[in-house]
Amino acid sequence: MSDDFLSKPLSFGAPQSSGIAAAPQLQPLSPYLNYDSRYLQAQPEFIFPQGASKQRGRFELAFSQIGSSAMIGACIGGVGGLYNGINATKLANQTGKLRRTQLLNHVMKQGAATANTFGTIAVMYSAFGVLLQYARGEDDDINTIAAGGATGLLYKSTAGLRKCAIGGGIGLALTSLYVLWNVTGGGSKKLSDLKSQYL
């Protein structure tokens, strides 16, 4: 079989020699994959409405933040529970099935408690972030810092005024460090843009 058909354009119409007007000639098929290259144009992976930003907003990010926070909390709590369980069972001279049961109890109890704590904080932070975005009409670093401070205040609000202020300060400090790391991580151009915007 000759390879002449690869160099000729693809035609779906009648042959050129007939009196009927032939259909327009199409581009040649790829000789390697047998596809029409017009169908493979560089297009975005996701469809966005015109004028929409091509990144996920705070509401879309909230689900992954909450889930990952709960999973990280479960891992940290599980490791801490395992450490405490090993020490507790060693002090009580427990062995065999009793020791295994106590270790599992420690891991599950502390893992669940830490996962609950991390998940609750993530839900509060995400809710404040979404509310601030809708209230201010834009999504920027100010929302991140304010959401962190408000999360710390609300999380420790039942422990008294002093601890509530400490919780708010910790949340404000953590989110401020995150924003600073995020801004400087983008290089000196991003930092100079921020300086020119606010200074």
C-alpha cells in the first residue's frame, strides 16, 4: 500500500472531475494518529463565563480546606494518641490484647478530638472568608487576615475576654504570616507591586 493518501487532503465531497461543485477540501489527517488536527485547538481545561476569574473562589476552596484540615488533625491527633498510649500502657504494665485495645482507644480518642478541633476552626475561617468576600465585594489578603482574627476571637469566645483576645491575636498573627509568606513567595516583583499599591 502506498503512502500517497497521507500527502493528499481529505475530501468528503464528490470528486473534482464531476460537474457538481465539490465540497471544500479539508486539512490532511495526521499521518501518525489519524485525526483531524482542527479539532485539537488550545482551549482552557474548564469552562468559565465571560469576565469570570479563572481561579476558584473562597467558597469553592472552603470544601477542600475543611476536609484537609480535619484529615491533618486526625493524623496529628492519632500520632499524639499513639505516643500517649504507649507511655500509659508501659506505666500500667499492660501487655497483649489489653495493651492493643488501650492503644487503639488512645489513638481514636485523641485523633477524633484533634480532627474535630481542626475541622471546626477551618469551618469558622472559611465562613468568615466567604462572608467578608461577599460583604466587601473582592477577595484579597485583607479578607484572609480579618477572617483569621475573627476565627480566633469566635473560637475562644466562651473562655473569657482575655483568652478570646489571645485567640484573636493568634489567628491574626498566623494569617498575617501566611499572607506575608504568600506575598514574598511570589518573588520581588509581587512584593514591589504590593509596596506601590499600599505605600
